[in-house]
Amino acid sequence: MKLYNVPNPAPNPRRVRIFMAEKGLDLPLESVSLMTGEHKTPEFREKNSLGQVPVLELDDGTTISESMSICRYFEALHPAPPLFGRTPIEIANIDMWLRRVEFALMNPIGNVWRHADPRTAKIVKQFPDFGAANRETSFNAMRWLDRELGGRDFIAGETYSAADIAALCTLDFAGFIGLGIPEECDSLKAWHARVSARPSAAA
Amino acid sequence: MKLYNVPNPAPNPRRVRIFMAEKGLDLPLESVSLMTGEHKTPEFREKNSLGQVPVLELDDGTTISESMSICRYFEALHPAPPLFGRTPIEIANIDMWLRRVEFALMNPIGNVWRHADPRTAKIVKQFPDFGAANRETSFNAMRWLDRELGGRDFIAGETYSAADIAALCTLDFAGFIGLGIPEECDSLKAWHARVSARPSAAA
């Protein structure tokens, strides 16, 4: 089994590496060069027709793409420590928070990157006004998450979960493209310091 | 337990209703009026701070939002028939396809609706050029899914799953906003006829 990987600041492969670190899993990583467009070659598209990284390749050649789906595979094989919940309500609640992080927070941040960042201008057709408007949407999503966190330790409650991993990778990538956490978001900043202090955050 | 619901053509509440029909579950539905903005009131935001429908409310007042998270709650309580997979590889594969449907297909269709449809012009700030460009992205996603389906019966393989439910609700909503399946997509049209013939599709 091996993982096709891209180094930081790419947020999606990092989600899998943090997840593996939290589970105590180790796996060979094979670098894919985004610079040379290796992920868009016919060979790589045999592994993932969408041409995206990461991809997990099993020993029989089966491939799984989508970072969180790879994480769910590891969770099913190695249930402890649970990062997607154990009881029905935990499972639903963590999935809800994972989706909220992806749709409410990651989506506008991704829109800024794709449509208003000079580094993607040569790769994709940009709509700069749309991208620029997503800056405020991104900050508002951070403010919403800050209010939701309130006094609790982690995104989905009192226990670290896959939702924290998604949020950490998303917010660190946001910082990389100039969308830092607003100054007034004390709960979100405290949460960020808390999850960044875990050894897995270095993955 | 009850489900806060919006009737068709809203795609997200329908996903939960189809899922329940496939599981043989029945539940009181409470209609939320989007027309009067009931989902954006402080009372409803107590149930889901993002002001979105559907929301599942348990007897103790706990609420779960996000359609697929509600479905995962039902799956954990009532595992048969499995719609999110049983083995690690099935679980990963169905989740991968669910995410592909949402990110590659539902996302551009949603962008057309939000940014290029006259019915949303009064509700949200539109970026019409961006919305219009997403029409071709949506059709290309349908063509990609058509190729991926090839000869197989269902989105994630030989068994009906949550990924089929998400794709059906997405494509029926696409049809509602004028994004019909391209004529040449024979596999996708055959799949659409196959899943639409199931009794659950009437939900």
C-alpha cells in the first residue's frame, strides 16, 4: 500500500498524513509533481480520473481517492482512536461538522485561491470579482466558526476528530494565501493553537 | 424524532427522504417555508446556525443538520440495507463517489443556480459570468460521470448506495434549472432511468 502525496502547503494530502499520524500509521509516500503536471497525465488519471492528489493505492492495484475517503478506509481498518465517532450521534455530529467545515469554510477559501490568487491565474480561468468577494465570505465563515466553538475544545465537541483535521488544514492553507484568522476570533485562535500543538500537526 | 423538510425541487431534503424510503423508515415531516424566510429566523438558527434545511430533531432536542450526516445517523441505527458500505473498501469507495458527485457535479450545478438563475437574483449577490461558465463545467461533469459509469449499474459499483441518491437528487435539480443530461450520455441516461424507477425516487 502506498500514498501518492504532495508536500505542504497542499491541504488535502496533509489531511491524510495528519490522520495517519493520529492513528500511528506509517506508509510509503510517493511524491507527485504538480509543477510538471504529473497529476494530469493519462498514467495518473488511471489512478484518479479527476487528476487529483492524494490517492491511496492498495497492493492489488485498487485505488482510493478523496482525502477523507482514504481516512475513512483507515478508520474502518484501525478503529482506535476513533476519529469519525463511535455511536450513531457521534458519527452524525462529526460528519456534520466535517461537512460544515468543507462547505461553509473550505469552499470560499478555495474560491479565493482559484479566482483571486496570482499563482493560479495561469492554470485556471479566473473570475477575479467572484474570487475577491469570497475573501469576506471566508472571514465571515471564520467568525461563525469562532462563535460556534465558544468554550469547547474541539470542532465537534470535547474530542479531537476528523473535523479538526479538516479545519486545521483548511485554515493553515488560508493563512498561506493571506486569509489569516481575524484578530477578534479568540476561540478560533485558541483552538488553532491547541490542535497545532499536537505532534500530528507536523505531518 | 422529526425532520424539518422542504418539498421538491429542493435537492437536499429529498436525499434524506429517499434514504429513509430505501431503509423503510417513516418519520413526521415538518415543513419549513423558504418563501417567508423561516429557515433564516433566530428560532430556526437555534436548530441549525447555518439556516439550512433539512434538520433532524431528536426527542431530547438534539439537532443534526447536513443531509448526508442525517443519513449516516440512520445508517448507524439501521444498518440494513447498507447504503454507505460494510467492508473497509466498500465504505471508502462509496464515500469517494459521494464526494466526487458533490464536489465535481453538484458544486458547478449549484454555482449555475446561485449565480446565473433569475430565481436567485433577488436573494444572493450574483456573479453572472461565473455562473454562466459553470454551465459548461456542469455538462462536462455529466460527461465525465457517463464515462465512469460505463457498463456498471450504479455509481459506486454493482450495488445501489448513498452516492446514487446524491447523484439522482443533483441531476433532477439540474434538470429543473435547465441543465439536462447531454444527449450523448447513454450510460448516465440509462443509470438515471434505473434509479428513477425505484419506488424511493418518488420521495
